[in-house]
Amino acid sequence: MSLADVKKNAQERMAKSIETLRANLAKVRTGRAHAGILDSVMVEYYGSPVPLSQVANLTLIDARTIGVAPFEKKMAGTIEKAIRDSDLGLNPSSQGDTIRVPTPPLTEERRKEMVKLTKSEGEDAKIAVRNIRRDANEAVKKMVKDKTASEDDERRSADEIQKLTDKFVAEIDKLLADKEKDIMTV
């Protein structure tokens, strides 16, 4: 493994941490409805739990309502029960073939809780990025110890890995600021 491989591996792992953060932030509810809210809902389908998106078509009816159209009509009751039983605090109602899922407006207190949750997710992502930095620096130190890299290479690599870490931490901060603004907007 070369120094370039160590840096490339660290960058790829940091990018995966950012993608994980994006996915986690997408699940956090804002004042508006979006189909991503229902990503975590599992529906009992012929004896096995399946993600809701695999048994129904999810659409936005308006800014506060999600429409769920089951692929099979007989699944409507099961889907409605799964949404109601999820810990999302949503109350779906059937209207013919479609299930309407209104998202209640968030209170100021709930918005602040959501911001705390997003900050916690962001801190977890920062910790992951810093752990990747530590692993990369240790790999470089091992290469110096094994005499496959010089101490100058170690210092240069440490600087480059730190710059990479700073870049990803700044991206995490930007994602958190955007999400906080999104949550606090009424």
C-alpha cells in the first residue's frame, strides 16, 4: 500500500461518512412533507417485513400530505397499520385506493428537539471522519516504521490528511446548518 492509496482510502471512507449523514438527515422531519419520512416504515408482506417503498408508490399530494398508493389493493389496511404503528407520530387515512398521510406542523419545542438530533448526527459524522484521519495517520506511521516511506513523507501526508479532514468537517457543518435552517423555517 502506498501513501497515495492511504489518502485515497481515507477520502473514500470520509465521503461514505458524509453520505451516511445525508441519509440520516433526510429521515429527520422538517415542517414540510417528503416521502423520505416513510423510508423506515416496514410493512408485513406475505410473512416478511418489507420497506414501504417496495409495496406502494409514494407521492406528495401537497406540502403537508403524502399519498401512498399500494400496488395491491388488499395491502391498504396493512400499510395504514404499519404507518400508524411506526414511531413517526403520523395518522394515515384511506380514501379509496390511496392512503393520505398528513404531517402535523411542528411545534417550536419539537423543532428544537429536531435540531438537537441533527447536531448529534453531525457530531457522530465528525467523530467518524476523525477516526478515519487517525487510521490513515497510523497507516502512514507504520509505513515509516517499515521503511517504505520517509519521515518527510509522513509529515507531508499528515498535512494532506488533515486538510482532507478539515474539508469534510466543513461539509458536515454546512449540511447541519442547512438542515437546521430547514427545520426552523415555519
